[in-house]
Amino acid sequence: MSRRKNINHNHKIILAVSITPLGTKSPSVSKYVASALKVLEKYQDLKYETDPMFTIIYGEKKRVFEAVMEMQEAVFKAGAKRVSTVIKIDERRDKKVTPEEKLKSLKKWIEKK
């Protein structure tokens, strides 16, 4: 019988999420996206930024996943009959890295000659 190691959900992750309603009567999804983003307002411990394609969320792993599940549910509550969710996770365990630090590192590499 194998024993599972305790999984640490307290470290921070960067998660990109795109939640898309399907089968709506309109090609516009802004109403649904807004309902998902309103959920994040109550998660004061999470940082987030939205662009035209994804929302980037930074915070403790467990809290980020709780927020994403609630965001998806909000889209259903807004009237969607089906929802497609795409998630991409950046999880580092060797050191703490914020989204801002990742961009700063990338910029250094771009500026190298």
C-alpha cells in the first residue's frame, strides 16, 4: 500500500484562465466575462489582470482554484447552458516568482544583445 505525500497548496501560483460560454444567442460574451470577473472582487488576497483573451490570477494555489471554480459557476448563473474553460498554470517550487518578476526577467533577455 503506497502512501501519498501531503500536497502543499499554500505556495503561490500564476494561473491563466479563459472561461467561454457556449450556445448563447449572441456572439458577444462580455456579459458572461463580467459575471466571472465580479467574483474576483471578493478575493482580496488574489492579484489579477485581464486582457482580451485571458485573466491572469496570482495567489495561493488553493484560493486561485476556488476562485476559478466560482468564476465558472458565475457564468452558468448568468445564463450559459455550457461553459468551456481553458487553464494554464505556472507553478515554481524552487523559488517564489511574481508575474511582475517574470516580465522583468523576460525584458532583460529581450534587451540583451
